[in-house]
Amino acid sequence: MYYIEMRHEGLKRYRRIQGSDKEIVEAKSAMLAASWKELWERKQAAEKKRNEREGYLRRFNDKKQIAAEKTLEAQRAIEDVNNILSFTLKVKDVIRWEELLPSSDYSVSKPKQPKLLKAPREPQISDSNLYSKPPGLFYFLLLFFNSDKVKKLAFEYSQSYRDEQKRLFNSSHKQWEQEKNNIERKNEDLLNEYKKDIEVWENNKLVFLKRRELEIAKILEKKDRYLKKELGAIIDYCEMVLARSEYPETFPQQYELSYNPENKLLLVDYFFPSLNEVPKLKEVKYNKSLDQFKEYLLSETAFNELYDKVLYEITLRTIHELYEADVIDAIASIVFNGYVKSIDEGTGREVTACILSVQANREEFLEINLGNVDPKACFKALKGIGSSKLHGLAAVAPIIKMDKEDKRFVTPYTVVNNINDTTNIAAMDWQDFENLIRELFEKEFAPEGGEVKITRASRDEGVDAVIFDPDPLRGGKIVIQAKRYTNVVGVSAVRDLYGTVMNEGAMKGILVTTTDYGPDAYKFAQDKPLTLLNGGNLLHLLEKHGHKAKIDIREAKKILGEKVDD
């Protein structure tokens, strides 16, 4: 069992999210954190807008308008809590699994191909007219005189000109080559950077798609487990239903659920808003002569009536939402216990009291037309228990009380159906191993009415599971310790189990391991209320209940990173 406790001081919210799947718990907590963040940002934005509006009105000395807007805001708050029950009748509370599936594609844009730099045109020798006749008056004068000496001089002049032009061309071409090489290097850098960006983008996209595929698989698995009416899945589903229910920001929306699959009873411990979390302000007026705002609250009688109405409506609304969302008929009856946290004026300490309790059977409740009922009268018709004045916070005994005496007990999850003859149980996750042991003993004791509960993650400390055997002769409390070991279990572990049996007041202790026990361990267990089950016994117990697995210690040590004996 995994759990995350979440708090938001600004919103004064607290939630404990738990479940048998770590990733789902983390996903649910992340969704809740995002929801709270969005709610807090909306609240801050609304507060900022109100302050800006009030500041604007104050600058123009329009304080009557400020009072009018504060009054409107107060009236809306009272109207919201007055419509708690009617609001839920307008929405469908069934969880649509397809809406939970992540539908968005990878939103990060693919890197754009870089715009490559263009190299300048390569200079050509003909561009400089190198072989054309050299210009200039001196050259033409030389050509005018028709003598060998002059012709020679003209040829030398022309050759010199061509040589200079070639030198200039070569220099220009070399400069072009350097510029071209620089551009090619820059283009190569741009292309390499683009290639890296593409690789990063594709890797991120692949991670995103795999994560989305995993999320989809988890949600579909959760849906499948719910449709199969697995215990943990039903509780998770009901928690999702209540988490989606919208209430005023000041309401705590804190609850704990427990489900009994045998009689299909859902137990809800729900925490109501306290007296100071329900709005009292009804009007604000501005006194011009005193330059003061005066707040007018609901009368004590009116507020007490409103508070009681809110609590009755939350009760009916919660039961309605759970029944309406129950599409697999997993719930035959709901017991709702309403709690309020308050400050004891005598001690100054916070106290928690159950102030109402009601049990509503499915068929009876679904016959009620909630749109026409008086909430208090409906609660009484359901034979609910509670003071006639709920605002007095008088405690009552719950119809059924959630078992909270042993805080170690947690919601189990299924393992045995996922193993086969290739599964090496000596290399299993230690929590999966503890749940496997619980399931096996549940199969062993359930036919006689026995109940097996797994305790909070212990990592081989204390009790891993407890059997409550109702048999009048051999029954009682039996404690189990599960040792997923790759080495022989020594006598110290058996001594520890015996001490635990004594401390727990149990009638017997069972030690289960994937290996075997040393001679001293077996000797110590003689004539004591202890049973030692080794790996062979464990495989036999699996086969007895229709499952196969293997125990390969050498392979397990390699998987677990332990030293393998030669």
C-alpha cells in the first residue's frame, strides 16, 4: 500500500491519497496538486481583481459601490451553499474512463530545418577580362608605332598587365575559397545542431508516448480491476467520484472509505466544514458620515439553520454521487458518518466528533426524489442518527465504525494471478511477496470464515500479516512474517517471531521464507506455537490453490545484485 499526504496551507486543504499502485497514487497526487494549484491561482487572481476594483472605486470615492459589490459576493457565497444538493442533480457522477485517458499528442513542435547560408558565386577568370587588351592611352600609343622595339614594349606592358590581373584573380579566388569554407563549416555546425535537436526531440517524444502508453495501460488496468469488482479498485473508484465533486473553496473535502465485498457495504467517514467555514456574511453597507463599512451577518438562528441544512445536504449528496456512479452494482448499502473538527473551548485543543450517522440501502435510496425533499426530513426518514441541532456539534455513536484501532492494516492488492511457472518468487519485490503470502493464507482460511489483513510496509520488521480465524476450537489471532530471503534463515528470526506472538497476544505465529531454516531455528520452534514454512512448503501451498511458480536462489541473487555462492 502506498500513500501520499498532501496539504495546501493557502486553501486549507488536506488529503491522504492511497492505493496499491505506486504510479497511480503518484499520478492522482499530481492531478490533485495541479487542481489545487489551478484553484489557488484562480483564487489569487479573483482576489487581485477584487482589490484592483476596490482600489479603483476608492480613488473615485465610490464606497457605496464597494459595499454593493461585497454584498453581492456574500449573497453568492450563501447561495452556493444553499444549492449543494440541487447542484449535484444537474451533473452525471459516473466516471467516464475514456475521459481519463491522456488524449493530447506530443505538443512540442518539431525543430525546423535551419536556413543554410548561401556561398557567394565563385569568381571566374573571365570576369576580370584578363585576356582582353589592356586599356589606357599609353597602350594605344605603343600600338600606333609600328616598330619591333615598340611592339616588344607593348607586349611586355600587356603581359605585365595580365600578370597583375592573374595575381588579383588568384587573391580574389583564395578569399572566396576561405569564405566558402567558413560558410560550409557554419552550415555543417547548423546541420549538426539540428541533428542533435531532432534526436532530443524524437527521444523526448518517445518518452512522452511511452509514458502516455503506460498511463493509458494503467487506467485501462484500473478500469478492468474495477469491472472485476476488486476491493482496492472499488475504493479507488469511489475516491475519484468524491474527488470530482465541487464544493466551496473553504470546505475541507476530506474523507476515508472502507469497503466490505461480502455484504457490498461502503463505509464513508466524511469531514464536514466547521462552523467558521460556512459563510455568515449577508450584507455590507457604507456609512458616509462615519466613513466606515459595516458588515451584517446572518442571525444566529438563520446561520444555525443554514449550517444544519448544509450538513444534511452534503450527506445526501455524497450518498447520491456514490450510488449514481456505481455502474457495476458493487454497492448495496452505504454507511455515512459525518465528522466535524472543532476547538474545545474548555481545553483549547482540536477535537473530532461524529455528529451524524446514517445507513442508506441502494434500492431504498434510489426511490427518493432528491429534487423535492426537505434534507432534514429525508435524513430522518432514512433513520439517520444525529442531534436535532447539528450546529451544537453533539457527538453520536456511528452506526458502523471504521476499524482504525490497528493503524498497520492497509488495503491489499492482487499478486497471485500475475505469477506463472516462470516467476521466480525468490526475486520478487518484497511488498509483492508479502501480498502473495496474504493471498495464499486468505485462500487457506477464507472457506472457514477467516480474514487475513496485511500490515503497512515493514521491510521485515514486526508483523507482515494477521489472520483472524473464527474457529471456536483452533481459531484466534495468528501473526505471519514473510521472509523473501536468498540465504538460510537463522534462529534469530524465529526468536523474533516468538517474541512478536507474545507481544501481539496471538495464539500462533507462522514464518514463511523462500529458502530454508537452519537446525537451530527448527530446534527453537519445537514445542512452541510456531510454524516454519520453507520454500518447498510455499511452492506446495501455491500448487494446492491452483498456482505455479519457481524458486531459483542463484538466479535471484543475480537479479538482486547479491553475491552468488560458488
